[in-house]
Amino acid sequence: MLLTAKTISHEEHPWGSLLILQDLTDYETIASELEMTKSLKQKLQTVVDAAYDGLILIGQQGKIEIVNHTISELVSCPKEDLIDQEIDLFFRTSS
């Protein structure tokens, strides 16, 4: 729970207070899930980086989410520059 207190005043004369009580349970749950997701993504990146073969993980939108060093060398582009790019920019897909 979070309690916020504000003084209400008019022309520098306080005439009341406002107390706000907020339940932070949902925010704490979301923060915990975000930390877990970040941790899992880091573990996945470690596994992908350890692979000898070139690996690319593509999201549902067709954008590159994770790549390893082998793919970076194959397309002559730093890993950081590949992230969030459309996969079609680097590899042709058959139609």
C-alpha cells in the first residue's frame, strides 16, 4: 500500500488535506514478471551466443529479436544493428 498526503490550500492558507491510498499489488506483480522475463531473455541470449551455428529468433511481426555472432558475421552487420530489423532485409523468403 502507498499512502500519499497532500495539503489543500488557497492563497497560502491551508484548509484541508487529501489522503490517497493505493494498492500496489498489481504493480508489484507486473514488476516481478518483467524482471523474470528479462532474466529469461538473458539466459536465452547466452544459449544462442554459445551455439556454433548461426541462429536468429524472429518475432511474430517478422522482426529479428535475437541473433548470434555467426549470423552477424554472415551479413557483415553488428548484432545490435540487426535487432528489430525486418528479416526480409537480410534474407529472401520464398513466395
